[in-house]
Amino acid sequence: MLIALFLLYSFYASYSFASDQISVTYRDYKGTHSVTGRKIGDHSFHYNMNAPKQVQVTTLEWQPYIGQSLCKQGWVMQAVIALLHSQNYGATVTFYPWARAVAYAENGKVDLLVPEYFIEPEAPSDTFPGTRRLDHLTLSEPFGWGPIALYKRKNYNTDHFTSLAALADERIGVVRGYQNTPEFDRLMDAGKFNVIEAVDDAHNIRLLMAGRVNLIIGDPEVIEMEVEVLSRNDSDISQLQNLVMVEPILQMNGLFFAVSKRNKNGKALLFELNQAIAEFKKYGVLDEIKYNTAKSCK
């Protein structure tokens, strides 16, 4: 009986350990590489644990780009770990609400924040009032791109939307801590919009559904995926079906690493990341990572 219980315990322990294993595989000009990671906390994952250099990374749930429960944790996670691995870095990646992730990078509790949009030079810091975000962070070269657009309820008239400036005093939902587009953020920081902040994209969608705002801003791929999740869990599917994108998209946004300036090795880390990004672009590694992730996760 004791032997049977021991074997049963060993099976479940082995299964639990195996289920926490995550891998990143990529191919560059040096060959094919496989990087092993595992879950080490409720929202934390450690990749390439034996690497000589280790960094702390914060990110967010931002599906389909990156997410704890996503297949392969999304192509952005695959790219991030591959880029760091190519420069002999291991990484502890922790998922937080975005505003907290930003604060941890700005105050130096972590080394990297990813994925970040372009930060305007005058963008104010919410962590350190009276300072700018770029006083505390430095952006890498972009390693990917994604669209950004406005969304509305289907019956809401946006004929007046001839430019972002034409949306003065409009009630717009934004996710706290997000960069959007340079023009939108300048107008928002100048108080031109009537802004309501959401904690994440799903909350922003609910604000629009409830009529608390007339427009929201976000990545269409993220919003469409959040709508799909909400439609499975929300009884009022008809409201979700009434959400439509305002054509055309505002722009394509680059996806960056933001390196904390409080990291004493931050300049070296930034140099190595940019070197890795340039090499990956040259040899098509990033495109292949994105393609292979999509293919494996159909």
C-alpha cells in the first residue's frame, strides 16, 4: 500500500513538474537552439537558469502577443527569450498589470519591461511625478510591430472624426500606463480628451459596452481576442457584437524593450539587445519565430 501511494505521488509530482516546463526553440546562423524554462511562481517563469548573466523582466497579459496560458506563451515571449539567450542571458519573467510593470521598471526593481511602445520624449512618468518616462527608461530598437486603432459601438456616429484633434472632449477609454500613438498621447497629456482609465484591455472593452466611454484605443488583435474571451464568459453577447473598429487604423506601432536606467549594467544590456535584434532581423529569425509560433499553435 505504501509503495503504491509513493508511486502515485511520484507520478503526480513528475507530471506537475513536467507541466510547468516551457521551451523556446529558434534557429539563427549559428544553428538551432532550445531554451528551457519553468514556472517558479504564480505569475513568474525562469528561462535559461544556468546562464552566466540573469535579468529580471516584467510584462503583461497581452494576448495574442504574450500571455501565461497562451500556446508557447505567445510569439513575443518566444522572441524575448531567444534574443536574450543569444546574448547569454537567462531571464525571470513576471506578469503584472501594466501600470505596475511600468513602475517596477522605472524604479529599478526589474531590469527590463517588454513589450513597450515608442515613448515620446515629453511623456510624463506616473511613477515619479514631475519627471519624464525617458528619465528612467531607455528603449531598444524595435523587434516587432503591431497595429493600433480606435473602437466604438456600432451605432455611435464618428463622422466628426477627421483627425485626433477633432475628438476634443470626447470620452475615450485608455489602459492606465499604456503608450498609444505620439499624437494621441500628446493630446491626452494636454487634457484634450475626457479620459477614463482602465486597468487592462478587457476592462476597457467593458467601459465601452457599458456606455461609460464612446471610444477606446488599443491593438485590434488584442481587442478582438479579448472580445472572443468575453463572449465565452459574458451573457450579453449582442453588446460585444456591436463593437467595431474605426477605420482606418491609426498607425503601426513598434514593439520595444525598455531598459531600466537604474540597472548599473543597463548600457551593456541595451547594446547587446540591439546587437541581437539587428542579427535576428538580418537572418530573418524574428519572422521565423513568429511564423513557427503561429503554425504550432493553430
